[in-house]
Amino acid sequence: MVNFKWNQKRALEVAKEDGISIGEARGEARGEVRGKLIGERNAMMKVALSLLKKGLPVGVITDSTNLSLEEVRKIAKDNGLAF
């Protein structure tokens, strides 16, 4: 037979530790997703700059990168390119 004594204080400590672990795991997962999205966005901005330098039409750049017209304009302006 198992000798088990209910200890509410310890049960709450374990529940808190479990909650913290779950929260940390969720936060890390969200952070990874956010980091990936930021990385992909930065990559598209670099592609847009490259396409602008090659003189491609803005419509092609916005379609290819999924960046808005305003974002492409800002990239051009920030890099001294005529728009």
C-alpha cells in the first residue's frame, strides 16, 4: 500500500512550478515565431532594396516581397534611391 499524505502547500508549489514551466515554454515558442517573422521581413526588405537598385517596377517589388508601397518607398528613400 502507498503511504500518501496530502500536503496542500507542496501541491501549490508543484502547481506553481508547472505553471511557470508551461509559461516559459509558451513564451519561448512565441518568441521564436516572432523572431522568425522579423527575420523573414528583414530578408524581404533586403530583396526589395536589391530589386529597387536593379530598377524593377515598384509593382513587381511589392508583389514579390509582400511589402506595401509605403514600405518600398521608405526603403528607397532611406537608401538614397529615386522613386
